[in-house]
Amino acid sequence: MKKLAIFFPGIGYHADKPLLYYSRKLAGEAGYEQIALKYDYHAGNIRGNKEKMEAAFHVLYAQAEAQLADVDFTAYAEVLFVSKSVGTIIASAYAQKLEETGTEAELRHILYTPLEATYNFAPKHAAAFIGTADPWSDVPAVIRMSEAQGVPMHVYENANHSLETADTMQNLNILQDVMEKTKAII
């Protein structure tokens, strides 16, 4: 049976940025068909504003849903959601919807820099990655929620929301580690 990987970007972190670019390469090498979603959202800075974040979620979720409307999930034995930032919320919500409608595909998640709201949708069969200097998250709270839901969390010291630091060589080491873990998950 076929395998499908769907990439849910963040608002400013599209599928050609390092985490999603290289995870797409790895998924392709593992024989996954791929869909890379694109969002159109320009409401300004939403960080730290619960109402704006929720509004962004609804707009972006509707866009993701429209882009996935014609996907026959019954044709796949395995579906992998690879998501970044607000995309982790959208992917988790969409997976929950698929599970409620009775999809038979095995749904799994790779969550890059998940936000707290991601865990409102209890992603199953997931692994997550976050940096301790991520300004978009209450990092200790996200780690606690991840652990409480049985989602392994890989934590990178001093890394920001892109899993990067001020040191380029360290960023390459982090990226390599993330991709090695991603490949093992895939």
C-alpha cells in the first residue's frame, strides 16, 4: 500500500526552509508521496495574542482542509504529518478529524516547534522537537504537555523557534541531529 507525507508549514516558515525541506527529502527517499501545503495569511504579529492566534488557526485550518479535500486517505496504509509551529496545531486538529471519521490509515506526526494549542488535539504516534529559547512557546509547559500525552520531546539548548542559535556551525549540528531523528521516525 502507498504512503503519504503531508507538510504543514508555519506562517513564516514555508516548506523550503531547512526543517521541512530536509524532512521532505527524507520522506521522498523512504517512498512517501508528498503534499506540501501553502498558507496565505497576513494579519500581522500574532505571537502572544490568544485571540489572533485562534483566528489564524481557523483561517489556516480552512486553507489546509481545502487543499486536502480531494485526498483519498483510504488509498494509503500510512499517513505522516510533518508540521512546524502553527502547522502543528493544524495537523493535530486535522488528524483528530480523520480519526473521528474512521480513517484506517496509520497516522503519525513529526512536530517541529509545537505550540501549546497543539496538545488540545492530543496528537497520537508523534515525536516533537523544541528549543529552550523558543519565544513562541512557554517551553517548560509545552514539554510537560508533550510528556503528559506520551509524545517524546527532543529539546535543543538555546535554540529558537527555527531550532537555531547564534552559532551557524551549531545550527548545522542541530539540523543534522533533528534530521537523523526524523529519518528514524520516518
